Amino acid sequence: MAKNSSSTDKFIKFENSLLAELTTFKDQHDRGEENHLRVARGNTLLRLAKIVNKVTVMGDPQLILDAERHCEQFDLEYFASTSVKKQSCIQTLQAIQGVKTALAAPLNPQRYRADLSFNVGVRNIDKVTEAPRDGVHIFVKSQAQKLAKAPGRMATQQEERYFRARREALKTALKLHETNCQKALAALGKPSK
């Protein structure tokens, strides 16, 4: 419990630092300081990439998802220049709520078994040897594809690092989730793969 609390405290510090930087970025954007804006955007993207990397190292899939949510809100505010891109960001932000629930499910093995029984059927529960594909798998695959295409051909190094950091963080969150699912199955007396 203490580890989770200290991880949360560290993330809150990252979050506050990020929000301060985004406020500066927004002020420059509002003032129309084009030269400063390009530099600030690159610096902000590098800072975001570093924060995402630090959150990834913490090894908590919920924190990784929180970082992704913040990045997606940032994209909605500053990168989404068309209605299609804005709608994509909004859909991603809505999907994240369901993913948070799916991430938490294996942390309670009894609840996980009940959900699994509902999904695969009570008679088939004993045949389950690995975590079935769930909302986390679907979200990570979809979001990773979106992030791979996001930089485009004219991307700066900062943009590439930013989107790469987010993709790697999501892949790490998925691996951690699969590990948690395996532990939940083992706790229920299921053979793990």
C-alpha cells in the first residue's frame, strides 16, 4: 500500500509540473509568439516524453493510463486542428474510463472470476488458461496504431519521441495488466501460461 501511495505522490508531482508547463505553453500560444511557440512546443513535447517514461518505469498500469489521458487532453487542446482529430481525442478520452475499470478487475480475484464467468460462461471457466482479450487489449492496439500514425512525414524529433514514449508506455501497461490477470487466475487455482 505504501508503494502505491508513494507512486501516486510522485505522479501528482509530475502532474503539477506538467500543468505548470502547459500553462506557460498556453500563454505563449495565446500571445501568438510564433518563434517562442515552436521552441516551447518542442520543449514541452520532450518534457512530456520524459514524464511518460518516468511514469512507465513506476510500473503501475493505472498511472500509465492517467498519463495517457493527460497527453490525450493536451493533444485535444493543442494538436487537434480538425474536427475529425478533435472527435478522435474525445473518443479516446471516453474509452479510457472503461479501460481503467478493466485494468482494476484482476486486482480483485473473486470479482475477476465473476466477470470472467460472465464473459466465457460458467461451464467454460475451468478451461481458461490465460487472460482473455479484453478492453485493455483492444484499447492499446487501437491507440498504439493511432500514435504510430500521429507524427506524420514532417514530424520533428520531439514529436517522434513524444509519440514513441506514449506507445511504449501503453505496451508496458498491457504487459503489466496481463501479468495481473495471470496472477488473478493463479489465485483462483487456474494454471497460468
